[in-house]
Amino acid sequence: MPAFDLPEFYLPYPARLNPHEQHARDHSNAWAKEMGMLDAVGPTGSLVWDAERLNRHDYGLMCAYTHPDCDEPTLDLVTDWYVWVFFFDDHFLEMFKYSGDLAGAQAYLDRLGRFMTEPGQTPPEPENPAEAGLADLWARTIPAMSDGWRRRFVASTHNLMVESMWELDNINRHRIANPIEYIEMRRRVGGAPWSANLVEYAAGAEIPEHLAALRPLRVLCDTFADAVHLRNDLFSYQREVAEEGENSNAVLVLERFLDLPAQRAADLVNELLTSRLRQFEHTALTELPQLLAEQGVPLEDQLAVALYAKGLQDWQAGGHEWHARSSRYQKPRERNAADLSGRPVGLGTAAAWPGQLAPGVRTFLVQHAHVPVGRTVGHLPLPPLHMPYPHRTSPHLAQARRHVLAWSERMGFFEPAPGDGPVTVWDAGLLAGYDLAHCAAMIHVDAEPEQLELSADWLSWGTYGDDLYPVRFGRTRDLAGARAQTARLALFMPLDGAAMPEPVTPLERGLADLWLRTAGPMSPNARARFRTSVVDMVASWVWELENQAFNRVPDPVDYVEMRRATFGSDMTMGLARLAHADLVPDELFEHRVLQQLEHAAQDYACFTNDLYSYQKEVQYEDEVHNMVFVVERFLGCDPYAARDVVADLMNQRMRQFEHLDSVELPQLYRQLDLSAEVRDRLDRYAGQLKDWMSGILVWHDTCIRYGEHELRARHEPVPALPSFSGLGTDAARILQTLAGA
């Protein structure tokens, strides 16, 4: 019996059918036979595919639904691509899933990648249908597209092929991924970003190269990918998990992580699917037009972006229709009408149930109906947190403490912030109590004195900016002012040595000083990368203000990914990378293992902050950007249950970090045949990430920023302490200590 009833889906757009459906079906069936896909046998000697199975799956119908407007030759080629990718998936699993032959699987994938040739290169002679199909498709597709599109398509095709090893490794280890890891890796393995590239081809609408990496376009692709994969997981659970024993499925991930029955897990996956679709709509209708206007994008490029967004929308609608019709997946049964006491059942009827909400309505209410009124939540006790790494502290801490206070005063952080009705964000006592130099001394423990001072100054600047934006721009909903300030800040980080404008705010003055001290020794690539991390962090502050202005609680996936930017993770990790930039190439840091290592560390630290700051943000600042609060809203649970979910996520991310560090990083060294010197540098970098996580945890436990006593002192009228502006005794003690240091 199927494990769960199929949920009711949010279907905002009707599916449409391409009139060239039958031609594409006939063409792709003949092409599959020509490539040898109907003759390939697995290790047992049985056929991987035959004509009957190919006809049942009906990829011609799929592509006619997902690309309803393209012409006949284009639909033929796109359908051939999907026949190839599904054959590759089935052939790879048949050859290597049951044998557990990881070495053979890696060799298979390495050779297959050689058929994605650069211009002027000649591919090897194909030895199996997957290679023959890829060679044929590459020759028919690439000449029509730009070099930028080819690079993106190579990356997405490489990911869906090579990261299949991640699935195979999890099967061999009987391991089920944690939810954050699963979403990230499913994008790479599942192929939807690859499908988004083919939407550009089918729609004749390439995304301009300078726009492709910007947030709205990235979010369109990511939300599209997540929705495609979550929908597929709901339809494929019975076949892949219950019958074939696979463990890469979102329903199974939530079953295990939240300890839920399959039906509740499936319903939650459907709610997350709906949330991602709503995020897609929000981005397409609000962030994308704003980006096109701000960038002054020419009309022909605006049209390409619009056609691309429409193509992704068509794919969602058509993909759902195909899943409902194709026999590739055994669908869970429809809800049992006998159990509903005569209520209507089926798609489109949920709104008729008393007390029930139609798909999409609940998600809209969760995300957009936040009422900004303070609520007393009290102190949130911390659950057990897994931290296997001891913290260390730089011997130069006292010097860094003195320096960062003097530097922050010199930059003007203790002065009233200029603008409409000047406000004072910080004073010396507050900054002393925050003790950001202590944080710097633990996360960059081996830095020389000057480097440690620089690290502490960056933390001071980033924390000041994070506190300034809500006070200066949030309370008045001055989004235009926030965007203008953000645009100006970019001018203080020139890549080519260009002159900076004259700083007019403390935030600009601090950034100008930091950039001159930081960027000079960097290589051009490292400088550009570090600049991007700062720009992304500042832009994320505007993202928070926009959500606050519209009383919008972030989508859970978008929150996790944006939280890394709002926390300044890439910026502080970028400072750690400076010590290795001379030896470790930038592209190595883009490898999946290192990216996952960084993301696991970032999420652990970000959620640490969210646990400690819950009372400060929810009770005193009416913030919505807190993982505990986001989980509360998404799961409909109380703060304590949400807290435990966040702590479980942290602990699983830490265990994933431990596995990556002890197992996958050494495997990467062997796979890429890295030199002993590069291996040593990467080991040291992993050690810096351990210091980063443990130091951040200790800093949260020792500074005054999140303590209940200090929160009351700052937000409730009390008699001021002499010379310390109403700060608690901890801040006074720290200042007195510094004075004598």
C-alpha cells in the first residue's frame, strides 16, 4: 500500500501542450534507439530500458507540457536531452547502485565529462549509449549558444552527473541527509538548474551574462529547482524509497529528521513546495523589475529575462501535469472520500472544507500576515549543542580591544548618525560590552597583531552597520534611503584603484579605511571575491528591511541562504582565506566539498546567533529574521519546539562538518592529486573554520549583547550608570579593565 496520500498542490498556472508533441515523441523514440539506449544491459544482463518502458514514461509528453511554445526542431532537441538525462540516471544507478562500485562509478563519470568539449576540441569515441547521446546532443546544441551559456550549462550538467556520487555514497553508508544539505545537494543532483538552462535555449532567451549571478536571477533558478525537486519527491517516493530503497527524497528526510509519519512529512514537503513557488512569484513580480530598473537593462535584455521567467513558470505547470500522467512514478493514492463524511475531494476542493485553507493561502498567511506587535517571549533556555572543537584565544587580545575602541571612535560610530532626525546607535560602553575584539581573537586566533586589529575592525564595522540600518531606515520604512546608502558603499571598494568619493557617514568612513588596509595586498581575484562578500552582506540588510516593511516572514530556504550573508559569514571567512590565497586557487574553493564545509560551519554559527538573540529580536525588536521564529511559523509550533528543531539542525550540520573534514576532504586530496603543501593549507583552513565556530559560540556566551539584564537596561527606562549611558555592570567592568590594560 502507498505510504501516504498525495497532498493537494498549489497550481497557480494552467498547463499548456505544445502542438508538436507527437513529432517530438516519435523523434526521441527513434533517437534513443539510434543511440543504443534500448539495447543497453545492466550487470544482471537485463535491459536498462526497452521500447515499452520508454513509451510508458512518455518524455515527449513531458517536454510538450514543459515547453509549450517552442517550434518543432527545438522541441525535438529538448526532448532528446531529457531522454538522455533520464537514461543516464537509470543506467548509472543500474550499473553502480547495487554493486557499490564507487571507483567504477567515478571512472564512468570522469569519462562522460570529456564529451562536454570546449570549442575546437574533439571528444573521444563513445563506448556506451550515455556517451553517444551526450556527444550527439553537445554537437547539436552548443553552436547555437553563447560562451557564457555554455559555461553555465557545463557546470549544471557536470553537477547532475558527478554529484550522483553523493547519492551513491549515502546509499552505501545508509545515510539520510539533513534538510539543509538535502536542499543544496538536490539542486546539484536533481538537474533542475540544468532544466533552467534548457529553458533559455527553448525560449530563445539567454540571460545576459552580467545579470545571471545577481540575486533575483539566482533566486528564480533556485526556487524553480526546489519546487521541481520537491514535487518529484512527492510523486517518486513510492517507487524510489518504498520499493527501490533509495534515500534521496525530501519526504524521507523530514520523516527522519522531525520523527514524523510519512503523511505528515509529505504534507510538510508540499507546504515547502508551495512556499518556494510563492517565493518565485515574489521575486519575479517585485525583485526582478526593481533589478532591471536599477541596472538600466536594455529592452531586448528585459524581454529575454521576462521570457525566461515565463519559461520557468510554464515548466512548473507542465511538469506537474506530466508527473500526474506519466507511469514513471507510482502515485500515492488519492485521499479516501469515505473518510471525509461527504466532503468534496480532489484538486481544487480544499477551500470547500470547513476550517481548511486552499493551497497557497496558508503559505501566504504564514509569510505575509505577520502582525508587528511586540510579544513577551522571555529568555529562551539553550538546549544541548554539539561542539567538538575547543576554543582558543589570541595572545594579542588586550591590544585588539584597545585598538577597536579607538578606531570605532575615530570613524564616528559613537556620534549621532546623520540623516533625518539624527540618532545615536552606539557609544563606547556599548561597544566595550559587545567585546568584538574577543570574538576576533577566537575566530582568527593565529593572526598577527595588525591582522587581528583589522579583523576586529571589520567586525565592529559590520555589527555597527547591521544595527544602523534598522534604526536609520527601518523605523521610517525608508527603503529608498537604504538602497541609496548601499549603492554608495560599493563606491568605497574600488577594484582598479579608482579614487573613492569623500565619506559623509561613519559607515562610509569606516569602509573606506578598511578597504585601503585590506584590499591592497590581495590578488585581483581575491579582491573581487572579498568585495562581493561585503556587497552581499550590505544588500542582505536591505532584504531584511524590505521584509520588515511588508510584514513578510521569509521562506525557510531563502532565510537559511540569506542568513549566511546577513551574518557576514563570507566576509569573515574571506579574511581567513587571505593566508592561503597565494597557494590555493580560487576554483578549489568552489568545489562541492569545500563549499559544503563552509556552509555547514556558517549555518552552525548563524543558528547559534539566532538561539541566543531570540528574545532580543522577537520581544524587543519585533524582528522576523530569526531561525527559531521562521521555524515557529512554518511548522506552527511553540518557541521551545522550534528551538529544539534549530538545535537539531545545528548538531546535524556539525556532524556533517566532521564527516566532510575527516573523510571527504582527504578523498578530495587523493582525487585531485593535490600537493602536500596545498593539502596542508586546506587542513589549516578547515582548522580556522573550527576556531570560527567554537569562537562564535563562546563569544555569544560571554558578551552582553544578548543577556536579559542588558536587554532590559537598554530597552526599559532605568537610571543611567555614571559615564556609561545606562549600560549594565558588565560593560562598566570591561571598560575599567581596558583602562588599566
